[in-house]
Amino acid sequence: MTLSGTIQRDLQRRPALRAAQGVDGVRQVVDQLKVEAKKAWTPRKPVEKLSPPANTEAEKTEETPGEDSLPATFPDETTRPQAWTP
């Protein structure tokens, strides 16, 4: 008996050969099984390198917001909260 065809992994070879040898009337098993070649992994699309963002004057000064930067009223029309001091 000749076994031919393609298997996915070499680990599948031995069980196939043993099954063929177990068939009544089989005197010899010829192994012509081939292992399927694995496909090489390739990325779907190339990875783009991102450039750092441009520095602006506001980033360089790192100003902290003062009291004038708070709104005079909030959306629910309440007054601005008073500063809390411990």
C-alpha cells in the first residue's frame, strides 16, 4: 500500500502509517506523504512611523491657568466657585 498526499504537520505521519499497517492484507506501507509548506507571515500593511508633534509657544511656556481663565458663570447659571484655602 502507498500513502500519498499532503499532511499539515509531521506529527500526523505516524498515526496514518499505523492505520494503514493495521489494514488486513497489507504487507508493506510506502510513505509518500508530504508536509504542507507553512506560509511565511507578512504584515497586512506597513507600519507608519509617526513624527513627534511640533512644539508651539504655549507648550514651551507651560502657563498655568489663572483666576481670569475661569468662566464667570457655569452652564447651570451658578456663580464661579470661591477659592478654598485650608
